[in-house]
Amino acid sequence: MKLSLLLSLLVVLVVLSLFVSCSKTSPNSAKGISPTAYCTMHDGTLQFIKENGTTIRYCVFADTSRCKEEKYLEGSCSPGGSLDKESMEDARILAEGFIKNSPTYRYDGFGLKQASIIPLDCKTCWQVVYEFSSQSSGYGDRINQNTLPIRTLHQVQITVEDGAIKKAFIDGKWDMLEEKMIS
């Protein structure tokens, strides 16, 4: 009788421990809400960023802060939590100066304007996007090259991490740091 009672008690304890461990998941995922639905239900917009060959889904908020969808659903990331406004302005200034001093822009660029600034995974990491036009075809210093007189709109994507430019590409074709075509 005592053995039967002990076994019953043990079964009840195992079932309760399983119930408690399962209840530690996100309250939203327990209700069957997908990260995408949760983001859009809370006025976020979806953004897909390719990082190191992998597409990452972000929920972007009105203040331009963002969270990975699943982190927002879990409650471990919230609107406004990923922004460092001072580093954002520093990144913008750094990127703009870099573009203005680049051989492509100096050769015949004009009309430089910021298109967007997107926070990345760390508080001081940003992707800054600018656009400008040039009077002729090509990239880099084209002084001794034959170029076509074709007005071209360029898009520049610059990744700034901790106050330093880590990547800089024009039209996804020209590496501005290496001053060569991307192979």
C-alpha cells in the first residue's frame, strides 16, 4: 500500500514538473501566435536583412528601433531598446564624409542624400544607406578611363560598427574599401 502511494505521488510530481517546465515558454507562443503576427499586431513592420548569407527577420518600430521577431515575441527585446541615438548620428556623419571623399563621388558625383539608417544587432552598429548621381559610367577614379556620359543613380550601403566603417558598397557591385569590383 505504501509503495503504491509513493509511486502515485512520484507520478504526480513528474507530471507537475513537466507542466511547470512547459509553462516557462513565452506566453505568446503558448497561445499559438507567430512572431510575424505578433509584430504586425503591435504596429511593427517586417524587415528582412541578409547577414552573413542568412536572412534575419526583424520587427521594426516607429522610432526605427528593431528586434529580431522571436526576441520581441519572447519579451526579451522591446521598442526603443536597441537605439543609441548618439552613435546613430555619428554613423551618419562618418558615412557621409566617407562617401564625399571617395574616388567615385569626387570624380563626378552630386546630389548626395541619405535614404535610410537601419540599426543592426549591437547598440552601436548601423547600416547607413545613401544615394547620389554621377555624370558618367563606372566606379572609382576614372580620370584615365574612357567613360560613357550616362547619368547614373547610385545606392551606397555602409555598415558602421562601434564608430568604424566595416563594409561599404556602391550598387552592390563596387567595394569602396578595396576600391575594386566585387567578385
